[in-house]
Amino acid sequence: MGTNRRKFLGATAAAAGAAVLSSTLHAGEPKKLNLGLIGAGWYGNVDAQAALKAGGVEVAAVCDVDSAHLAKSADGLEKAQGKRPQTFKLYQELLELKGLDAVIIATPPQWHALQFLAALEKNLDVYQEKPLAYDVREGRAMVDAAKKAGRIVQVGFQRRKSKALQAVKEFIDAGNAGRIIQADAQIHYNAGPKDATPQNPPETLDWDLWCGPGPKIPYSPQVGHINWRLEQTSGHGHLVDWGIHLVDAVRRILGESTPKRVTAAGGLYCLRDKITTPDTLTVHFEFERCPLVWRHRIWGAGEYAPEVSNGLFFYGEKATVFATDDRWVAIPVGKGERVEHKAGGDAGLEHMQEFLSAVRARTQPACSVEDACQSTTTVQLAMIAYESAAPVEWNAATEQIVNNDAQAKLLKRDYREPWKHPYNK
């Protein structure tokens, strides 16, 4: 922690530590949970509102390094729950607040590991947005810390609650599609990048602290709020940010862990000088049961078949299955008639409900931190294959890349001073 941040934290820690939250109990009602929100941007507020909708909670505190985000989030939460949350710039201050039960961490990925570990050190339960970590070694440190702490952890793979994807798993597990030969996953869309010209950040935003342990890069609207997803040093691209949901779904449906081999090809063909991760990418994941092929193209005028531009295909000996968030289609081999199934629900709400129920019951939710780490590792290996322009051979037992020292160095990114990487093995 820098000297200026140390002084700032020291000056306010006493007041923050003295604050105590209350949990009002009424007969027959579960204990009210006091939550903290770290990262008050778009999806952090989506998660916080889902928690309020689930009920039995109060978002007692919010943290963000952009004072405009902080005020907007506090306004929205006050309107929703009738009480204004306390606001903090530094997550360390929020974690000193007495009476917190759990935190939602929804910052960009370069911050996930340090904030997650700090929350566990304060004996708090954690709802951690995906991806679990920025690099593979951070993920291992987080898994080990979670096991040691024994706290409740849920990772934000909300599509695990998709009724359509759950039905597809049941369909495939029952043998209705036969042996699955290959799976495909794809999300094509028009990214519409913002201005990438280096410029001064908004006065409300502490850009140095936003970059945190990652490299401090020049600010532009394209690497700032929301758009960081396509920046290599923070979001690490479309596959890691959005595609990871579908990779996780395939792993879940087929019962896979991590791939044995990963090959990637793509590049910047349309959005060069606007983003820093591939606008076109194909990845071949060699899993034990069958290969998974990922494709994305985040530019273009439109889709020939927009109904399948975001979804999964499972190619089996008896049937082909397509699935997306709220719909799935089974197409039998031969002249059989395709059958389409609609499936509603609110996956984000249900995922948050599962977390809150687990916190109250002291039981781990279905998406364990180890399981989430495997999905995160899978997409990170894809980016290593892409960035090194060579296939990755992965030994899951040792968590090592085989016979490629240059690739192995990409499993752990050096932190910017004064922050220290949590993986020390």
C-alpha cells in the first residue's frame, strides 16, 4: 500500500472500525444479512439489487474509487432499501466495518484476488464476480485461502441457474443425444468501441488506484468503466469476460475439469488501435470427453442467424442440441422433427438467492471456488495460447504448462508496486 493510501486509511480506520451494524430480528424471519459492495459500477449494482430483491438483506456499505459511481450507487440503494449505505473509497475501510456478514466483489479482474483474500481475512463470506482471478496463479492462491478460511463463497456464474442449460444437462445425461462428439460455443456481437485516444481521466476517478496491481496504462473511455472488458491488462478480452459463462456451462454439462491441450488463432482485423484483445478468435479446447470449439467475432453489420449468435451446440450421435439462456432445441439425427423448448426464470436472482441461503445455512453453494477456478483457468490458458502463438499443453495434476517455459511465465503476472502477488510457491 502506498504512503498516501496508508495515511488516508489510518486517519479513518478508527471511525470506520467504531461503526457497528445491527441485524433486527422478528419472529419467524431469518437473520438480516449486512452486505458490503466492493465495485459500484454496472454489474456490482446489478448484484446488489438482486440481493435486495432476494430479501432479508441490507447493503450497508459501498466502495468505489470513482466518487461519481459511489454517489450514484448509494442513491440507487437508498431508494431501493430506504436507507443510505455508508460509502468508502478504499475497500480496506469497508472491510473494517463491524457487523458485516458478506461482501459482493464486482471490481475489474486485476483487483479480484487481493480484495477476495482481504475479505476472507476479515472472516467474511464472499460473492465474487467472474472471472475468479486475472491470472492462473492468483486463482490457486484464492482457492487455497478459501479452503483454509472455511467461509461461504459463490462465484458469479449465473448461467448455472439457467433452466434451459439445466434441461440440456438432463437431456444429455439421460443419453438422449448419444455420445457427444464435439461441443461448440460462440458469442458474436458488435462491440462498438469507445474513444481510445489517451486523455485525462474524469476528476471523480482515481485512475492510479483503479489500475491497482495491474500495469498503469493511459486512460481513455475505451479502457475505463464498462469498456475495460476488452482491455488486455484488466478484462483480458471477450472470451475471458463473457465467453467464460459458456465455457463454464459446457464444463458443467459435460462434467469436465480443465482441458489437456488448447490451441488458439485469431487477431485484430477490424478494431486494431481501438482494443487490445482479439476481435476475432477461434479456440480448440481438448477436454477428456470431447473437444470444445469457441468462436467469436465482435464486429460486423449483422448476423445471418442471430438466434444462434449467443449459445452452445452439442453434436451427439443421436441428436444435435442448441442451447442459450432461455431456450434449447433438440434436433434428432435423420428425419425426426426438431423440438424447441422455452425456459424462463431469473438466473441472476436465483444465483444470488442460493448464495444468501448458503450464508444463513452455513453450507457451500453449488459453484465451489475450485470449480470456478477451473473455468477461469480454461479461458486463461486460451489467452496464453493466443498470446504465445503456440498450443498449450496443460498438466492439470501439477497445474503446470508442459515443455514451454515462456508460456509458463504467463501463468503469473508481475504486480505493480507496492502491491504483492499472493501466490508464493
